[in-house]
Amino acid sequence: MPPMEMTLLFGILAVALVLFLSERVRADLVAMMVLLALALTGLLSPAEVFSGFSNPAVITVGAMFVMSAAATRTGIAAYVGRVIKALAGGREWSLILVIMLAVAAISAFINNVGAVALLLPVVMELGRQSQISPSKLLIPLAYGSLLGGVCTLIGTPPNILVSVIGVQHGLHPFALFEFAPIGIALVLVGVLYMTLVGRHLIPVRRTQEITDSMPKQYLTELIVPPGSKLISRRLHELGWRERGIEILSIRRGPREIFDIWGWASIHANDVLVVTGKAEEILKLKDELGLKIRPEVEYTHPWHSSDQIQRVEATLAPNAAFIGHTLAELDFHNRYGVTALAIARHGALLRGQLSQIPLEFGDTLLLQGPEHRLAQIPRENFILMSPLAFQALRTEKALLALLTFAGVLALAALGVLHISLAGVLGAVLMVLTRCLTLEEAYESIEWKVIFLLAGMIPAGIALEKTGAARLLAELILQGIGGLGPIFVFGALVGVTSLITEILSNAAAAVLLAPIAISLATQLGVSPYPFLMGVAVASSSSFMTPISHQSNTLVFGPGGYRFSDYVRVGLGMNILAWLVAMLVIPRLWPF
């Protein structure tokens, strides 16, 4: 094709890179913009542009999200958490060893972020019991999930993507466990590094949990007597929130009024249900002539006889709440619990909490009756406190386990393609009621699906326009004379750096066609080059934004950006060395 088309493609990818780096536009939306740009410029036909949505890699990733959710909902994953508690001693190195091996084993078969989300509360509790700072344990948890994902074809999207891209170029697909030797080598080296060296590079971030950072809160009822100057005033006019006092509801006779917007007016004999610091409540009582109800008997279902509890909950990666404020969600009225604080990147946010858009990784301090806290959708929050409500379908655990094993067996033996086996497993999980259809849809991280579907056409365009071949020629002009091993090392290193700023899936999609072109022009096997791209795409250790696993532990661990660079640099170098030593021996040039 003419050079003009290459120029257009490079321009589209450059703009996409800037948008990815700026983080002002969501990654999945950037991918959709790339898709549209490729279509509108005529670089790809409509069929090619939308081929990502029917790509076996995308279908497989979606099915694995559902399978992972079934493993969680039936209690299989929770059982692993209990085993970790039983095996882990109280010493820092032994905790890191067990945590990394456990999360790596889980991540080999379920979504990496799902594995981290599952074990995050367990690890936090282990840290509390052992009096070890969470910062010492959470980066190893995230890194273990990344390393474990390399061990199988279904462990992480880059593995599936490079296999499918290889098939599109006439190569045979990678087998389910073909990644195991390099994956296991990476896990062992990574665990040794973190237990012997890496843990000493992680600073002790003695950040208090937001539960402890908040003043002691009390729940009580204030009676508004006739003649009070509060009568006819609206809740938002009182300014009590500035004094740390939250009005949860107004009890007026048999009615209970919830008003997160603060527009309700106060009437004589109203009972204000409030929470706040005891000393501030007493001051208000004296200043305004209010009365504290001596015996509180909650009859409304929101105020059941359940003990009022406070829990910390971190916003999950695929939470529907992301981007919305508590006011928009009508959070208090809908769930009957109150958000007392929001922490982001380890720091408490100030201002009107109900108007703050929520972000992935935010930690909320929630207060309410136990049964109400139990009703908060689990797909939106990861409960961090010891109080953990899990209505698990444990009676379905064996059935889910057998289904999962059956899917793996069908794929490993070549009876069914992994995408078809995955969809079969997902459907069976729903039909056998291991999870509901609604839970299945909610478990799919649609942002990841649209990111993959949008970036796969970019890989097609690289090949179709000849851009992949051109880039390969430029690389070979510089270092081709040094031999395949040096070209391979450069490819792995560049992919590893790119995945620190792009998503790992986007890096795999863009680099895989170039890897095949490099191998073709060198006259060597493309399989080690594709395997190198897959491994390097999962080597996302140096920034908290390079992978959602890193992002998820950033806030709870109280980390700084530099912590990831300090610890992750060594991991990246070791991953590169393992790739250089192992891959060419198992997949010769």
C-alpha cells in the first residue's frame, strides 16, 4: 500500500498513545476512537474494523471473566484464602512466599485482578494479625498475580492474543499449558527476588486505615422540641457536616425520611438520627436545646436490631459506581448505609463527599446495620475490614470446580478450541446456578472487552499497510547484524517498556505483528518472538498504572509512585533475563 496509508496509521497510533498517557480519556474509549479512525480513513473495511468483537481472544477473555466469578461466588477462591491463613506464619518472608505462590496459582486460571481482589482482604487481615505493614505484602500480592497469569494460555489476555494473532498469520496456536515452563520459572524467580531482596526495598508505609483515621463515631437520636429555631430549616442549611456530624435520616411519627440532597425541612418533634463525634453531638445538643433520646428502639428495617458496623470497602475494577457520585447513585437511600469518608491513594478526600466522582481503587468507610452492609453489591466493592459479608453458594462449589476442570481438559486435549470451551463453561455455570445470568453479565469487565476489540484492528492495520514490516526493517537495520538473540532481547525489552505506559493487551496487539515480521525477515521461527511479546506484556511492575492489579493495591498499601519503580525495576530486569535464558531454549530460533 502507498506510504500515505502508513503515515495515517502512525498518526492515529500516535494520537492514541498521547491519549493513553494523558489518562483524560478512558482506555476503552480511546480504543473505540482508534477503531473509528481506521474505518473513516479507509485503512480497514467495516468487516475488518469490527472483527475484534468476534475475535476468539475477546470471546475467551469474556468467558474467563464469567468462570472466575463462578469460582468466587461458590466459595472455591475463599477456601484458598483460608488455606493461606493456615499455611502462612507470622514472619514477613514466609507471608510473602505463601501469598505470592497462592495468588500465582489462582491467577493461572482466573483473571489476575479478580485474584488480587479475592485475596486483598485476606492479606490485609494477615498483616493486622502479624503486625506487618500492608505495604510489605500488597506489592508482592500484585506481582504474584502478574507472574501467575503467564503460566497458562487463559491466565492473562496477552497470552490469548499472541496465540490468536499467530493463527491469523498461519501459525499453530499455543497449547493451554505451553506457557507453563516459562511462567513457572518467572514465578520462582519472582518469589525469590521478593523474599530475599524486594521486600527490603518496599518502605514501611505506616498509613492508618481510614477507620482509624476517622474520629470515633457515635450513632444517636436528637429530638427537636416545639419552638426550636431548627424548625422549618432545611438539612443542607444546618452546616453540621462541617462539624463532622452526618444526619442519616429524620423520623417523623411512623415515617422515616432519607434525604441525601438535604432539601427536607425540619418539623417540631422530629427525631434526627445522626452520627458523629460524641463531643460535637453534645455541643450541638446544648447550643440548640435539643434532647438526646435516652432509649433508642429502631423499628424501621434500616434500623434493625443488627449491630451498627463500619467497614472499609475498595471500589472494584468493574464497579458500576466508577465515575458517579454518591448523590447520583442515591447511595444512602438505596443501600441504607452511610459513607463516612473516602480515601484515594492513601489520603482522605476533603469536601462534600456526596459530590465526589468515585474512581477505581477508592476506599470508602461505610457505616450501617450488618444486614444492610451485606446487601451492597459485591461486584462493586471489595470489603477490606475483617467484617466480610459473603453469601456464597458453597453447595455449588464441587459442581463449579468440575465444570472448570472440564473446560481445561477439553482445551488441553484439543477437543474444543479454548474460546468454545470457555463459552461452554460459562453457560454451564449459569445453567447449574453457580451464578445468575445477571451476575455473569456483571462479572465481565466490559472496558477490557472493548479495549481488546478496539485495538485488535490496529494490529490488522499494522500488517495490512506494511507498517509492521517497515518497523521490523528499521529494527533490523540497526541491530539485525548482531543475530536473532539480540533482536529478540531488544523486542522483549521494548515490549516491557511499552506495557508500562499502555495496557498489556494493547502492547501485545501492537507488538505481535512486528514480532512475526522480525522473525520472517531474519528467517527464523516466529514462536520464540511471540512468546517473548507475551511474557514482556505481562511484565508490568514499574508503575501503579501499568496494570489494574498494581492500581488495586496502590491505595490500601499507601504507596507512592516511586515505590513501584524502586521494587519493580529489579523485577523487570529479572523477567527480561528469564525470558532471554528460557524462551530460546524451549522455542528455538
